[in-house]
Amino acid sequence: MGRMLLMLVTLSAGLLLAGLWIPLKAVMAQELLSLAWARTQAAQQQSPPWPWADTWPVAQLQLPGESSALVVLSGGHGESLAFGPGQVTGPEPGERPSTPVVIAGHRDTHFRPLKGIRPGEEVRLQFADGAWRRYRVATVRVVDSRQEQIELNRYDQNSLVLVTCYPFDSLDANGPLRFVVEATRDLPWPGQVQPTGA
């Protein structure tokens, strides 16, 4: 009986640790990414967070109601997304945005706060130049990725699109539904202001 109880306790502890590994890794990685982000801003160039990293910080994202900003990594591949949200399109350090900014993230870690986001709320984004840009959420929608892809030509370069899997509480991590937040910059990029009457 004692061995059976020990096995159950050991198995339970193992399952608990396995379940906490992804969220724990996501939180710990943000600390290392914050240091790399500071180096990126200082040098205005790519600064990988650890020597073997195949990604680097490109921005910080402040979601409504969250006390701290998330460091955003270059690329939307699975290895990057385990550590933080990933920029699918947008500027690299030292570049000026020429396309809409599209950022993807996991629904059960960094992008979990999107579950409560509403049109009209403010999202802030900081690039390597240090200036924070304010975006206003225009629409929040659920998209079936089998029927609709994100078409960049729908958006101008003052747009921010946040994408995560949906539903938020689903056990199926590979479902086809995506939660899409579309936001527009409160002020256009310098040099893009249209003259009055245009």
C-alpha cells in the first residue's frame, strides 16, 4: 500500500510539473528577454537573449489591464512563441514600419489576456527607438483559418493585428479557430499625415 501511494504521489507531482513547465518557461524567459530588449534599444540592432537563440527582441507590447509589457520576438515560429509573442510582420530594430504589424502568441500564456479585450481599448507598442505607439482596438473576431487567412493588403502600415488560437479554454491546441484583434494607430507614422481636405 505504501509503495502504491508513493507511486501515485510521484506520478501526480510529475504531471503537475509537466503542466506548469510551459507557463513557467514563459515567465522566466520574459526576464531574460527584458535584458536582451535593453541591449537591443541601446545598440539599435538585433540582440539575441541567449547565445543559441534564433530570434531576438523587436518590440514591447502592453495589453489593456496588464501591469507589465511583453517582450515581442522576431518570427512567429513555435520555438519563439514558447518564450514570448512573435512578430510575424513588422520592422526589425532600426527599421521604420512599412507594413502592418502582426503579432502572434499562445492563448494559454502571453496572449491569455486577449480573452477579455474589447473594441475601444488601448494597446501600446514600443519599437527599438523607445517611443510608445498607441493603438485603439477596432474589431475583435474569431476566424476559421481553413476558410480565411490574414490578408495584409487589408491593412495599412498604421495597423496592429494580434492573433492567437481559439477558444481560450480548449484542450485542443491545434484547432483551426483563431482569435483576431485588429487595432489602428491613434496617430499615423510621422510623414504620413494627410493634408487637410485630402
